[in-house]
Amino acid sequence: MNEINRPDVLAEVDAAFDAYEQALVTNDVAMLDTLFFDSPHTLRYGATENLYGYDAIRAFRAARPGKGLAREITARVVTTYGDAFAVANIEFRRDGDPRIGRQSQTWVKMPDGWRVVSAHVSWMGA
């Protein structure tokens, strides 16, 4: 049976997630690109877009405005399963927006580190 939230693995995923969050709010597109798995099988469902494959995700990031990205994480749950699979889920808020945002990510440990293979962002009340 897979070990859930083994401390060493959880620390690795927490660090990868923190790097993702920092890259997101500072619009570090190169780091965001690095943290997504470069594969046609990677997908990201956004608040207003469905992106299939790494190239579509990368193109979206490159074209997205780099302003208004700051957010406050109000809930965070990261769960690891074994030493190579994890899910990260957060709730967040943006200044001036009464809605609650939600983000889920599936992370897989690849030879070059933890990578997002699937992500979903949505708003409650939208």
C-alpha cells in the first residue's frame, strides 16, 4: 500500500507548490513552464479556457497579462501517495473580488523533478 504524506515526499511537493505559487503571482513564465510536464497529455482547465497539451498551456501563459495575479490562499491541502504522485488543492481570494477561487493540481515526480500533469482553476459564484 502506498504511504500517504510521507514527510520527506510531502516536503518536496510543498516546495514545488511554493515555487509554482511564487512564479504565478510574479508572472515568472519561464518557471511556470518548467513546473508543467512537457507533454501533449498535460492539461489545464482554467477559469475561462480549456488547454490541452503543454504547448497550449505555454502559449496561454505567454499571452496572459502579467497584472492582477496576487492572491491570498485561504485553504491548502497537499496529499502525497507513495513517492511519486501528489495532489494539491487550494482556495484563494483576490483583492476586490468576493468570489472564492479554487485550484487543483496533480503532480508527478519525473526524472527532473515534480511536475504538474493536470490543473484546474475555477470560481465559486461565477
